[in-house]
Amino acid sequence: MVSPAMADPYLARQERLRAMLVRRKVEGLLVSGLANIAYLTGFRGSAGMALFGREARILWVDPRYTLQAREQAQGVEVIEERRGLLKAAARWLNGNKIRCLGYEAAHLTCEEFARLRRETRAGVRMTPAGELVEDLRVAKDAGEIEKIRGAARLTVAVFQAVLKHVHPGVQERDLAAEIEYRMRKMGAEGAAFETIVASGPRSALPHARASSKSLQENDLVIFDLGAILAAYAADMTRTIFLGSPSRAVRRLYAAVREAQERAVAAARVGARTGDVDAAARRSLRRSKLDQFFTHSTGHGVGLEIHERPRLARGERVPLPAGSVITAEPGVYIPDLGGIRIEDTVLVTPEGPEILTPASKDHWIIEA
């Protein structure tokens, strides 16, 4: 017989959190990160605060979100609070026998913590709990993986549809607007981040904003896009060339593609995140291009477009089965442009699975 906790993913996550709190001898955790609240309860409003203890499971919301919380939140008591969420948490702490409270230092400002401390009885010891919920979020469950698959499929379909609009004379911002319009039209909740379309020398800016610049013949053009579907995100980058690329540009593209393939191949269960980054860098070093690779190789993807784990130099976190990451090496050469190739990748016991399989072969578009 399947237990209620296993039948409901939110209850299962709450039970896992409770077990972590017991191991750390923390009697309760005040959760203020909105993505963490969504992960644990299903509530997706823009304001809320939750408390999880050995017995208590509470979600406080203001009157704007009462109905939404009662529809969405699972496994918690929803309490409407009109006098401030921190005041509500302090009142609960003052009325219950709890000695050690964990809090999310990454999501609670210094001013908010000071206010909570002032309004809570002296007998409650407050301790930063690190990123407990973020740790839980690294390995996705089956439902989360299917949602990311859906977001990834939609992202690929939008990119493929927009390619027919790519030609000299079209503005970067018009292509970005077309991408985000099509995401909505195809059912997405929106873009997971501001869509990047950067052409010519501007493509050497890794996080360039789409501008009024018109695409020109012999431009490299970077497209970085991702849709949100059912609260989960995908992330993909492709680089195209308008016209007939030189041998040097073809070599650059081939080198980045090989580095990306090496990074994906290294993303196996148990592999350290820094080793995935190193695989990409070694590949680019062989082509004497590593000096032009100016950011990390990837990051986790899920409820947020950038979440744990981080795939960068020196990172030693092992990848668990079910983790979803990006692999996105790139080279950025001033006055020429940039090339980046990125996929959303699922780490499975059988090996890495690319969830955004848009073609990397058809990168040349006749001008």
C-alpha cells in the first residue's frame, strides 16, 4: 500500500524536510524563499511565509492570497494574516514550546531578521539553517521531470518556429519579442528569463540584452531562451551564422560544440559538478580557446532558472540521479562575436539525457 506521503509529492517533500530537521536537532524551519514554499506546498503566490516543525505545518498569507493558498497549498494549515507575516510567525513562536528555530538566511533580510528577533521571546534560539530546501530540490521527482520535459519541448518548438524569421534586417528585439509571444501562444506561463538575442560583435556579451540592432550578413547570432510551463523552467542556447562562415568561424563553432558534448558526457550520477566544468575547459584548452570562456559551465534548472547545483571550477558537489542541469560552454571574442551552445540535461542512472534536442547541425542560414 502506498503511504499518503508518497502518493502526494508535497507531503513526501515535507516528510523529507522533517527528517532533515530531526537529524540536525532543529525543531522548526521558517521558510521565506518563495520558490521553496512552492516546492514544499504548491503555493505560488508572490508573498507568504511557512513554518515546518516536528508537528506544525503552517502557511501564512495576506488577504490577497487566501483563496489561492487554499486552492494550491497541500499538507499545511493556511492562515490569513492581516498584520504582517513576520508578526504572525513571532506570535506562533511565542505561544509554542520551541527552543531552536532554523531560518533561511539567504531569503530573510537583515532588517526582517532583526524584527523577528525583537518580537520573539528570548527563549527561542535562531540559527541559520543553510539551504536545506534547496538541497532537497536538487534531485527532481518524476512529476518535476515531466514538467521540465514539457517546458523543454515547448522551448525547442518555439526556437524552430522563429528560425524562419531570421534574416538580415530584422532587429534583435523583434526576434526576442516573437520568441516570448510564441511561448505564451503555445501555452507557456511566460519566459523563464529575459530572452537573449545578440548578433555580430554584441554576441561577445554573454548576457547581452536584445537591442534595436539589425542582423547583418556575416553575423554570429546567439539565441538564449527558455519557457516556464507548470511552474518549471527550461534553458537552451543556440548560435547561428547568417551567410557563409569563414574557416576560422567554423573551427570556433566546432570547438564549442565539442566542449559542450564533453560536458554533457561528463554529467553522470556521482560526478562532481566541478568535473563537468573541467571537461568543457579541457576541451577548449586543446583548441587554445579556454581564455575566451568567461563563465561557469552550467547550473541547476527547476522552479528557478538558476538553482543548485552550480557547475563551476572547484565545485565538488556530486550529481544525484534526477538532477537537471545546463551544459553551456561558450567563447566570446571581442570585435568578432560569441558562440554558446546550451542544453537542459537530465542526469539519470543510464547516463545524461538532453531535454532540449534542437539541431546543432543546421547553424548556417543563407543571407
